[in-house]
Amino acid sequence: MLQPSEQRLLDVVGQLPTLDERVTAARLHVEFGNVTRAWQRLNALLEREDALAYAPATVHRLRRYRDQRNARRTTRRVA
């Protein structure tokens, strides 16, 4: 079961119109203070079934973003 702070994190990111890193980081800073820790918590939430049940659209959106970013990183290393 998600903690209220975990639900809040998913809610805040789910309300963002874009996942632009600057916009997201600014919002996470305002809401949670430590941006790095917020991203770490968010990435851990993406693997949890209860997070998927709570906010399926947000979790799927963030998983796609993460996967695309990782693919770009891998492509740059190989090239």
C-alpha cells in the first residue's frame, strides 16, 4: 500500500503537462525539497504494482519516459 507521501509524489508528477527536466525538477524542488531523492523515490515507485494501481496513466507515462531516455543513452554509448 502506498504511503500518503508516495501518492502525493505520483499526483504532483501526474499533473505536470510535460516531463521536461527543468520543469519537473523545479516542481519537485518546490513540493519535496530534495530533487534527487524525489527522483529516486519516483523511480522505485515505477516498479511497484500498488503505484500502477493507484495512478496507471502516470506510471505508464513515466516508464515510457525512462525507457526512452535509457535507450538514447545506450545509443550514444554504442555510437
